[in-house]
Amino acid sequence: MSYTKFGIKPEFVERVKYKMKNPVTKDRIKQVTNGLTKYDLQDRVKVKKLIRTSASILQENLTESSEDKLIQFVLAQRIDPNNTLHLIKLWAMFR
């Protein structure tokens, strides 16, 4: 399932990918996501907090609608961070 189907703009994704190439930024995001479980990524409140924290680290201003689109995307993916196949699927989607 593509992120564009959720209304997430490719320009936004490219901007975030570029910012994630910075090692300091990447490490800060890794600290935020360290220890997440599949249950955390299915909890709307936790995902919202995760997105807001990540957006502030990446210095991205999100509107309420774009934030909601990102939340819907994460919830729909049913990501299990401990499942290698899920991580490969996400990597392939954003490469």
C-alpha cells in the first residue's frame, strides 16, 4: 500500500528522507523509536505523540490534516518493528 493513497505528498517524503541522512537527526529519531512494539504502533495516542516528536526533531511543520493522514498511514500498515518482513516492506516503500 502506497503512502500516496493516504494523501501524503512525495515532496514531504523526499524532504524527510533527506533530513534523515544527517547522522545526528537519525540518532535522535532512533532514540525516540527505540523499544516500540507493534501494540504501540496501533495505539492512536502513542502514534500521534511519536509523529509530533519526530516532526519537531525534523523541524517539519505539520498541519492537523497532514498529521491525521500520517497517523492513518501508520495504523493501516500494522507494523511490527520486530518482524523483519514488515521492515523490509517499509524500506521498499520509501527507498
